[in-house]
Amino acid sequence: MNPVVADKLSKTISIRKYFVFSLFNDTLTSIVWPYQPKLLYQVKFPSTFLDFYVISGLFLMASLFFLAWRNRKDTPILIGLVWFFITLFPSMQILPNPVQRADRFLYLPMPGFALAAASLAVRDDARRAAKGARILFAILVALFGVKSSIQSTYWKDGITLHHYNYLVSPEHSNAWYHYGQELARIGRKTEALQILEEGFQKGGRHPLLLEALSNFYIKAGMFEQAIGLVQKDMAENPGSPTRMNNLGVTYGEAGKSEQALIWLEKAVRLAPYEADFRYNLAAELTLRGDYRKAAAQLLAAVALDPRNAQAHGLLGQIYQVRGETAKAAHHKAIAQKLTPAWPQGVARRQEKGLMP
């Protein structure tokens, strides 16, 4: 593994380590007071261990582990806490997964936490406290059940889910992004554009929101708006190779090849280990007919990311044009194996992730 990739991987693991602790606040709050569980949870990656949510999450987690150890001989309490942690594990993002965190992941952990809390409440004065604890437990479960039944209706389809999330979480830019995408998916493109523009104007700088809005402008032939949007984002993040890549892609889509080439080359110079940046530069070079330079960039891209189907596919097409049929067949076969429906031709890619 090259040193730059290793460094990025190390930083990602470090940030995710903090992230796991910070999630514990939302999760525990929703379980202790289940009347208002969030439908979808917003993902925020804390950049430092000194973040309030990281420290408080670590404290809460340590407290529960201490409680389990202190009451290890009390079977109901121990069983409840073990059940809570095991069933909570899939939603804690300890291992990266593409599933959005949501209140539905609390249905299984909650009974374990409630069992531990009820058992702890009746431990010292079983006769008097048991009745009150059971009543409280029954009320909490009933409230949670009613709320869960109501909220389950929001999961019937994507447009209902993300419309509700957009209404209750207007401060989160990804809520605007998902609602806009769902509106576009069902053909309500005018409304989708309005939602994406409003979300961006309200200060939303989620990379997916920016990408969706610029793509919307490009597909509508509104190239100057797309370029202005990406330029504004880059002005707020000067020196970012990711923004340079995105600006180059946008210029390319607008047919401004010279400007596209300038920014794509800058992105590759600043971030030579980014395979997608090299692919985008190669795509622009291919459209200009400079197959030799394009092939060089694609070979570097597949060396960095052997599973990049688009790079293999475009490299195969270039070799085909150059009459190198054996090499063309080799790379096309790899592209087909990695992605059976890999796009024929040139498909530029904006970078979704954030990179310093």
C-alpha cells in the first residue's frame, strides 16, 4: 500500500473510532425516552476526541459496561445489558456499511435495556418497587409501540420517508438532498430542482447536495449555473483537489475543454493517488483525441484502484481504437467482470467524498 493511501486509511479509522462513541448519545436518548425516536439519524463525523458528543458517548458506554461488571452476578441485569449491546452492534457503524441509521434499529436493543433498568429498580426492595417498575416499563413499551406504529407508515416508500425527514430535519442538508433525489426519481423535476436550490441556499454544503444540484443544471443545459455553483464551492475551499476535480468535470460537461483540462490536471498534480481524478483527466483527454496521454492516466488509475471498472473499460476502448486488440479484450473483460453493466463510452465522475 502506498504511503498516501495508508495515511488516508489511518485517518478514516481514527475518525470512525470517534464517530462510534458520538453515536451513543442519540441512541441512548432515544431508548431512555422512546416517545420521540428520530426517524432518520444524521451522520456527523467528529474530527477530534475532545468533541462533546465523543466524550459523553464514551462516558455513557463506560458507565453501562461498569454497571454490567458490577452486577455480573445479577442474571436479569447482565442478560439485559448483553442483549442491548449485541443487538445495537449492527447500527453503531463500527464496521462501515451503506445502511442509513434509523429508529428501526432501536427496536431490538430497547427490550434489553428496559429489562436491565427494571431489574435494577426492583433489586433492593422487590415487593414495593416491583409493582411500580413493571407499570413504568409497561407504559414506556406502550408509548414506544404506539410511536413505532405511527412512524412505520413513513417507511412505505422513498418519497414518503424523505419528505417526512425533510420536514422534521430542515437543518440537515442531506435531508434536502434525499428528498430532492426522490422527487426527481418520480418525475417531479421542477419541485426537485427547487428543493435542491433551497437546500443549498440555506447553507447546505453536503457534497452529495452540491453534486446533485450541479448535475441537475448540466442535464438541463444550464451550464453557467453549474459552473458558478462549483466555483462558489471551490472559493470556500481553496486548494482542495476534490473541488478542482469537480470544477474540471463541470467545465467538461459544458463543452469547455481547455478549462476542464486545466483544472483536472491541477487536481491530479495535487492528489496523484486519487484514481477517480486520473480517470476524469483521461476521459477529457480521450474526448480531445489524445489517446496516448489518456492511456497513461488510465494505467495509473487501474494501478491505484484495480477494481475501477470505468477505467478498465475506457482503457479497453482506447486500445481498440489503437488496434491493440489483445490489450483491449483484456481490459474490457476486467470491466465486464467487475461491473456487468459498465458504461460504454466516457462517463465523468464527480467526487462525492470530502478530501482536505
